[in-house]
Amino acid sequence: MNDEEIRLTLVEHLGELRKRLIISCLMIIIGSILCYNYIDVIVDLIVKPAEGLEFIYLSPPELFIAYIKISLILGLFVALPIVLYQVWKFIKPGLKKEEQKYGLIAIFMGMFFLLLGVVFAYFVIIPISINFFIKMSVDQVEPLFSFANYISFIGSILLAFGVVFELPLIVILLTQLGLVKPSTFRQYRKLVILGIFILAAVLTPPDIVSQSLMGFPMILLYELSIVISSMIYKKKKAKIEEES
């Protein structure tokens, strides 16, 4: 391949990348606008875990900015399938047939575990965390939360659990790529469990209930990852033995 062909190929790739980025950005904008149109319904869902509390905003534009932030985040989430599809269309030509299959599986599993983590955090962790902080109030100090700070608080918890629930996917990919063996995960099980509870202590309120609610699902996910990793490893090993 000469310099001219390389230059043409690079231009084609950049053009394709530009096309995928434009489509992704447009979908995020459209998703954000749709979410903003239903912001009242969305806000009702957001404050539901803190039912009974009153929220305030501390400056004239604070509430509007909070609404924009919510719309953009949810717009990205709504557009995520299309965005991931655009990423897939861009990288697909450079993948082998088997790699394409695993790539599709990874995308669907990633979305599933992300959604699972967000749902678990919304229905279990956030209500417990809110109740914990409310119980800290005394007669002289009433709980009065800024809406913007509340959004940041629950946003960080939802994001943390969404990322944490990607653990099985990470383990599976590492095994499939041959970077880690199932025996390695078993060997470092105790250290991983210790790390999980340290992470849970950092990401949740300082009470044993919240930490356990985050720690034990992570341990279950880790054990599930080891089982799936073992199945993949055995299948790969059997395939190699057949070919040899």
C-alpha cells in the first residue's frame, strides 16, 4: 500500500468517524429534548426515594441548570443504544467474524449490567442512604436539601453501581482475550473481597447496612464471573486441543 492509498484510507476512516459522531450527537440532543419535555414526570421519579422531604434551590438559575443536567444525562442514556450501534458500525470492519460475535455480546451484556446496577441502586441503596442521613437530624437542625446537591448525590450512586455491576463483563472479556485464567480469580478471591468492602465503605454511607447492600451483590457478581470465566476457559481449551 503506497502513501496515496494510505492517505485515502485515513481520510475514509476520518469521514466515517465524523459521520458516526454527528449521528450520535444528534441522537443525544434529540433524547435530551424529549426528556426535558417530560421533566416534571422525571423529577417526580427522582425525588420518590426521598419522599416526604422538601427541596430548595439556592440561586435563581440553579433549578433550571439542574433540569438541563438531568435532561442531558437521561438523553445520553436514552440514546445509548444508538450511540453504541454507531461505535459498533465504526469498529466492525476491522474485526474478524468471531470477534464481531463477542463484540455484540459484550455490548448487550454491558447495557444489561449497567441497567441492573442502576435499578438496584435506585430501589435499594438510595432510599436506605437517604433514611440514614435523615436520622442524623436533631430538633435544632431540620433536613432541608438543595435539589442540585441531591441530584449530584444520587447521580454519583447510580453511576457507581452501574459501573460496579460491569464486573462480570470485565472478567469475561479478560478471560476471552486470554489475559487472565479462572485460577487467578480464585487465587486472589480474599484480596478482591477485601477490596470490595473497602470500595463499598468509600461509596456508601458509613453504616454496615449500606456497605453490605453494596458489598454482597459485588461478591455474588464476582463469584458468578468466576463460574462464567471457567466455562469460557474450558471451551477455549477444548477447542485448542481439537485443533492440535
